[in-house]
Amino acid sequence: MERKGANVMETKIAIVYVSTHHGNTRKVVEAMAAERECDLYPADRAKDAELSKYDVVGFASGVYFQSLSPLIVQLARDLELSDRQRTFIVYTAGINYKNYAAPVEKILREKNGTYVGRYSCRGYDTWGPLKLIGGIARKNPTEQELRRAREFIRQI
């Protein structure tokens, strides 16, 4: 667990994330944590996180083969929420043309807690043949996208 951010509000926030390849998603959640105090948990260590003690739990992932990380999907399925807890989703994608989070949103909406929304932006992508041309969205996430991520977390 990494403690990030300043103590802006009393709300306890955890963000569980998967960020591979270029660290796009990690950049976004770190920007959020710089805005609001958040505990960041790499998803492979989330089982030890005691997520039940948080008021808000975020799930963050890059997009891999048109969906969020299978680890994030499974963690969302396994999470037991109280009716006081809120959840949200963050994702980065080389081409951000559809809601890749829809299956996880459905899972979270069917739980006790309150699903409060998602934030997404583009991320540098060199998957498959994109590698041959140097990738796409090379400069993403941009400072403007990180600013919008900070605005999103402020609203939670």
C-alpha cells in the first residue's frame, strides 16, 4: 500500500489498480491521490487491503483486449460492500471510443454500495502492430487529462 496525497477530507478512499506496459493508469491514480488522500493498492496485493474499512473504493485499469484487467473484474466481483460504501472506476485506453468499464459497472451496481461513476482517458499504447509505428496516444495521459482526473476525485 502506498499513502499518497494531502488530508483534504475525512473520507477514506482506496484505489485498487492494474497498470502495466507504460504506467498510464498509475499516472492517473497518482494524480488523483495528489488531490485527495488515497491509499493506492496494486491489484495483486489488494486481498490484504481490508477494503471494508474504506468509505470509497476505486478500481483502476488499463484496457487489455477491449476490457479491463481480469484481476480488476474479479476483485470487483469478490468485493463485499456495505450500503455506506461507494465505488468508482478509472481506466486508460489507447483508443477511448466506448465504455470499456460497462461489465464492471454492472457488477458494482448490483452490490450493496453506491456506484458513483467513472473517469477515463487515453493512454500511450504500443500493443501488437501499433508497436511498428511507435504506438498511439504517445503523450497521453496529458496534463489536461490528469487535471480532469483530479477534478473527478474531488467530486467523490
